[in-house]
Amino acid sequence: MDNYIANLRRETAEKRAQRQAESAAGAERADPRAALKGRIREWYRGLAPEARPSAWHMEALVQQLRATPQHLGVALEELGWMRGRVWRRGRAYRQHWRAPAEWNQ
């Protein structure tokens, strides 16, 4: 009887570990920002240092990365980018983003 219970506990622990691993892998696939953050990192690494301006306008980032401003803004914040705004008299502001300092090294 003790052997039977030990086997049940072992099987239960194995199944629980398998479900947790599958859940973690599924969460990465379910989060669209995870893929977007990877694309942002790869895109920025692929740029030559002289092709990296000090600030990027949101419109340029949307065009380069083909993402919505909503998703892009959240992903950039999670990656440590800093947001700023350029105000122009009589016109709407433009949002710009600065990459973290460690990305430019």
C-alpha cells in the first residue's frame, strides 16, 4: 500500500511540473508584447551606432516595427525606454522615445 501511494504522489508531482512548464511556455506565446520586445531588441541591435538618433519619434518606431502605438509604448516602457514629448506652438505634440543608455554601448 505504501508503494502505491508513493507512486501516486510521484506521478502527481510529475504531472504538476509538466503542466507548469506548459503553462509558462503558453504564457510567453499568449503575450504579444513578448514577441514585440524581442523584435525591438533585434531591430535596435541591427542598427549601426551612427544610425541611432538620440530620440525616436513614435511615428518612426511604428513604421519601423509595424506595431500599434499602444502595444509599442507598453513594450518600450517595459524595456526601459524613456518617453518624452515635443510641444509645438499651435499644433499637437509629438511623442519621442530614448533608448536606455546601456543599449548604446
